[in-house]
Amino acid sequence: MKSDRLLSILLLLQTRGLVPATELAERLEVSVRTIYRDVESLSASGVPVYAERGRHGGIALLPGFRTDVTGLTADESRALFVLAAQGAHSALGLDQALGSALRKVMAALPEPHRPAAELTSRRILVDPERWMRAPRPPVDLDQLSTAVFADRRLRLCYRHSGTTEPRAYTVDPYGLVVKAGVWYLVADHRGAPRLFRADRVQKAAVSESPVRRREGVELADVWAVLRRDVEVRPADVRVQARVRVSRLDMFLRIQGVQLTEEPVTEADGEWARVRLAYPLLGGVRSLLAFGENVEVLSPPEAREEMTRAAAAVMALYGAGPPGAESRTNPESRTNPESRKGPGASPAGGRRPGNG
């Protein structure tokens, strides 16, 4: 609605100062022409707003003008109080600040909206943790957040996955991202975007040097690139398999990222055909976790890989656990004679009475 848009423009100008018309149009999802018409409407209603032309121009309010706007809608009020359940504030040490801020917002809300906002905070709970995850080590975000907000470079001592020896980095941070309960530092290292898991940072020190970010690049831009690199990987091995329908939901939760098209249920209703893609042939071994509920159909080399993997498992378990023979026959550990054949005498000769 136009009234909401006018209010949004007023709040943005009051917060940001001079704002380009193109940015306002992008934020409010309208055309630049519509923004200029809205500015004329604000001016006609007595708001001291003006436009500066030129490369570094934009729209602004006259210095010193302020307005006290507390007319939040019911949905806006409820949306604010869902923030209390996000869980990211604890890691940043902002739990108390969040509670204080929400109390102030509650006091500023129109009286009719207060019950709905308070009820939302009690009825909506957002748990960012996935099911059945191992406990994570505590994460210290103090130095990382200090560098992010102070626009300083960071010196990191960082341990990569699968390694024991940490490596040293000097990075230029863009910000912190929490995804599925895991905190990441998004930064440039030697001008290239990098992703660092916060729980693998062994040591962090804020440098006195100012950060050196790429011009015009924001945290959301770098995160989009890094996320795409993680999720979109070359998948040259195409596999067709079938999954028991009774296990299909679990299969899709675990292997869904490898799926290339929707599953198709076979005529018997017991099996569903799936098509998967893996970057390496060895990736099909992950299907062994489903036992007899998944069968690889093609290509032949994928079936051979599964056969080799299954044979290795059989060889490992077929011989029994280490030391199983000695545990099942304790006498063999203490009496060497018990390991001799039935015709052997205690002294190694023939048994008495023979010959």
C-alpha cells in the first residue's frame, strides 16, 4: 500500500540520511519513477524532503527533522517478537540486550497489538539445531565479532577438517553467518572469498590494520558465492537405483542433495526408482548405510564399487572380532598341548597302546 511505502521511505531517510532513489526503489520493489512520485507526496504533506541530482545524489530529509513513528501494524508487531526465538543472540552475548529491546518495543506498541505480540513470543519457537546432532564444542565469537564490527583485519590460527595441525591466516572479514546452528566467518584471504567454521578457530587476534574488503561487495554477495561453491559441485557420476518405498522418506532426507529428479514409484508399489549424481564414483558407497533397502542398478561400475565395498565389509566381519578364537577357547592360551592333533602324545610321540 502507498501509505506503508511512504512510511518506509520516511524511516529509511531518517535512519540513513542521503539515499539514492535506485536503492529505495530496489528495497521497496517499485520503479524509480514511483519513488519520485512518493517523494512529491511526502513533500506535499509537509515533510521537508528534497532530492539531490548527480552521481553522488539521492533523496534526503532536511537536517534536524525527526518524526516519532510508532504505528506498527499487527503483523509487524508479531514479526518482531519472533526474533526472541532465533537463538543466535546467545552466542553474541546479546540475550539481555534483546530482552531489553523487546520490552521497549512492547511499551511503544499500540495498545491493541500488545497481546498478539506477547502471545507470539510464547507460541512460536524456532530451534535452529538439526535432529540427532552430536554436541558441538563451545564457540567463542568475541574476537571474530569485534573484528567484524570494528572493520579490522583478523589473524587466525585455524584447523581444517581432517587435519590436526592448524594453519595461520590473515583475513579481511565481511561478517558472521549462522547456518543450521553452525557459525561461520565469511572473509577474504588474499583477495579471494573463504569460509571459516568458528568452532575450528584455535586462536583469533584483532589486528590494528583496517579491513581490506573488495569495493562494492557486501556480506550477502560473498555468502551467496561461497554457498554456491559448497552446494553446486561437479557431479560426473550418474547413478540409477531403487529404494524401498517404506524407506524413501529417510532416504530423501539423507541423500536428497544428490537427487537429480523426482523419484518414480514402480508398478509393484514396493520400490521407487531414483536418479542420483556424485562427484566421485566412491560416493555411491554412502548407499550401503541403507542395507538391503537400496539397490544400485546402473552404471555397471557403480554396482562393482558397491560389490567391492560389501566384500570389504564381509572380510572385516567374517573373521570375527580380534582375538575371538582365544576368547572362545581359554585353554588354548595356557596349554599348548591342547592345540595338537588327537593322535599326539603329551611328549609328541605316538599314543600308548598303539603298535
